[in-house]
Amino acid sequence: MQKVENWRIRELSLSVNRLIELLRSGGHVEWANVFTHYRMELENLMVIAPLRETGLKQMIFNLKNCFTGLSSFLNLELQHEKVEIEQRLNRDFIDERAHLFDLLLEMEDRNRDYTH
């Protein structure tokens, strides 16, 4: 039985896609390109039947690494010339970033092999 359902991977892909949009809108094209690469890899994982669990585990690991270190995307602030738009972008960015991290933790837990 597959540990992580395809709909969860699609949800992860949608979250990554939303981050791409926010990062581009907020002036962080380089980070948007990083997540574009991850989105393409996720789309490739979804068409593989049966799902390669090692590929998914590696993807989760790679995405979680974006949250670590001094240059992590946790330290980013999105920018816009209009203050109201910038504030909305940053609120949405914080919410989507948290959503992505929750998805990663849940998928990581589902992928974990427990021994009795």
C-alpha cells in the first residue's frame, strides 16, 4: 500500500506553486526558480506508478532544507512598492510557508517506517 496518497502530493505541489507566485510577486525570483524546480520534480513523481517512495523522501528532505540555515527562505520578506500589497503578500507568504511545512511534516510521518 502506498503510504502517501497522490492527492497529498498534489496538495504539496499546489502549495509550492502558491509560494512561487508569492515569491515572484514579492521580488524574489531566485527563490521562485528554486521552487519551480521542486514543482516540476513533484509533477514527475505524480506520474510514476507506483510512486517512488525514495524520490518522495528526497523531495521532502530537500524542501525542508529550505527552512534551515541563515539563508533560508524563513528570513525573506516580500517587497512591493505599495505598502498595502506588501503587507498582504507577507501575510500570505507566512501562511503558505507554514502550510507547506505542515504538509512536509505530515508526509514525512506517513513515510516513516516504524519497527515494533
